[in-house]
Amino acid sequence: MRAEMENIVAAIGKSLKLLGQRMDWETAPHRLEEFNAMIEDGDLWSDPARAQKLMRERQMLMDAVETYRRIERELNDNVELIELGEMEGDKDIVAEAEASLKALKEVAAAKELEALLDGEADGNDTFLEINAGAGGTEACDWAQMLQRMYVRWAEKRGYTVELQSEEPGAEAGTKSCAYKISGPNAYGWLKSESGVHRLVRISPFGKGTRETSFASVWVYPVVDDNIEIEVAPNDIRIDTYRSSGAGGQHVNTTDSAVRITHLPTGIVVTSSEKSQHQNRDIAMKALKSRLYQMELDKRNADINAAHEAKGSAGWGNQIRSYVLQPYQMVKDLRTGHETSDTQGVLDGDLDAFMAATLAMDVAGKSRAEARAED
């Protein structure tokens, strides 16, 4: 077998190992038998919520087991075909099996990434906030570039993107904005983007000098109906104010925008749609999601460390650098992953960066360890 194929076989084997670890392959068949026994219980649907949860968990396990077995089967079959073709001198069989292994490698890698998204809220929709940091107008322009980058990333995945609020910069760009992004594993993918993003480029505002700008990104899951978060009325202050921006006379003359302040934590959320009732609902959901994220942070040391490391939007707290001048490079400072395709990244090609962070978290490595290996 050619060295290239040996490397491909090893990569598929590595993906299979991770898939097996994530589902606990040794006990998976037994757990599936237990699920099958439970769904045969005649009283199961007396509690519809429990029944639906059980059915979802069973289906997820069935899909994981079938995926593992299929990849393992196709790997073994194609390796045997290559060996047989080499023994008989049949180049067509070898070429066909090698092509199948190359395709299988891509499938296995994709399934490996999906297996990393098994956190408590990874499957949820997500809120994404962007705030311009140090750098004035330059930073507001950079925040707007990040807006475009994340919207393009989400649209490429077929996710639904809803703008929740936006405050324009004084001269250009965006001072702050918030989105709700809906789709399978939206939070699981985007959670690694929380932190400070640093841009180095020649100023587009007539200065002709090289400028460094910062913007912070904060990602937190949308709380679904299965997660209960109680907010005491005495713990919040609700303010209404006039919306700004496009929208016509109604927007400019009616106090429709809503700001909710959670007094114990200092969390502030806003929504500026046309309907005040709608804004209250959106803002309250956002508040509950923020509170839920705080609870997740307490229980999850990795996520908590990521948020603590985010800090203020300035020097020393960045997770990723985007250098457009004097050379082209985007580098994640946690994992060491980098690319010279800066335009591709700014157009939403972020999967490789997200995957590198997910893989680092699963391996249980610190950022220092990951950088040392890089």
C-alpha cells in the first residue's frame, strides 16, 4: 500500500477512535438494548415529554452506532480490496478503492467534528454579540467586518440569522450588535469564537498608517423550553427608549426599544424591534440565556476559562489575530492554527478554526500545551 494511502487509513482510524470514545463504544450496544426495552413499556407515553426525550436519545445513539459501524466496515473493505488488487496486479480495483478511502476520510473527519459537539447546550440556537473595543472608528469598522464574517459563515451552513439589536459607530461601522443564529449545533460551533479579535491593517480612513483594532465577541446559548431559568421581578429593571436607525416615523417617535438590567449580575440586554411587547420577550429570553451561560461557566472549567481570558477588548486578551499588513495571516492564539487566506476567513471560512479549538478542548489540553505542540 502506498504511503499516501497508509496515512489516509491512519487518519480514518483516528477518527474512528474518537467516535468510539465519545459514544463509549464498549457500552453502546448494551445501552441501546436498554433504550429498546424502555420504549416497549406501555406506560411510556403517559409522560409525553419524557417519552420524546427518550426517543431522541435513542435515535442519537442508534445514528452514532450505525455511523461507527459503517465507517469501520467501509475502511476494512477498501483496505482488503487494495491488498487484493495489488496481489493480482489489478490497477483499476486499487484506484477505485483508493478513491473510496479518500472520500471516506472526509466523511469520517466530518463525523469526528460532529462528535465533539456533545456539550449540554451545544445543540441549541445561539446569541452572538459583537462590541467594538479599543481603536475608535477603526474598531467600529472592524466590528462591522466581523458582523459580515459571522453572517456569511452562518448563511453558508443554512442557519437562520436574525439581527436583535445594533448601535452604529459615531462615524462609521458598528459600535455594538447582537444576533440570534438558529440551526443544528449553532451554539456548539460558535462558542469557540468568544473572545477578543485583533486586526492589523493599513487604515482605510485616509491616514495611510498601520493601525491595530480590537473587537470582542460573546456567544451564549438560547435557552430552550427544557431549561428553566427563574428571574425574580425584583432583580430586574426595565427601561424603554426610542429606537434609532431606519424604520420610519413610528420608530423615531415611539419608546418601543427595551433595555433590561439584571441588578444582581449587572447584565444588560436590549432589543429594538418595532413592537415593545416583542422587544420585552426578546430581551427577557436573551437575559435568561446570559444567566444560563453564567451557570454553564460555573460548571464547565474550559468555558469559564475562555470567558475569563476574554477580558476587555484590548491588548493581552485576544484569542485571534487577523493581520492584513505587512503580510497576510489569521492565527488563533489558543490553538496555533493559522492560514494566509485572510479573505477566505473574512468571507466566513471559519470551520477549521472552530474545529481546532473543539479538538483541543476534547483532548483536555491547555492553550499553552496546544501552542507548544504547534
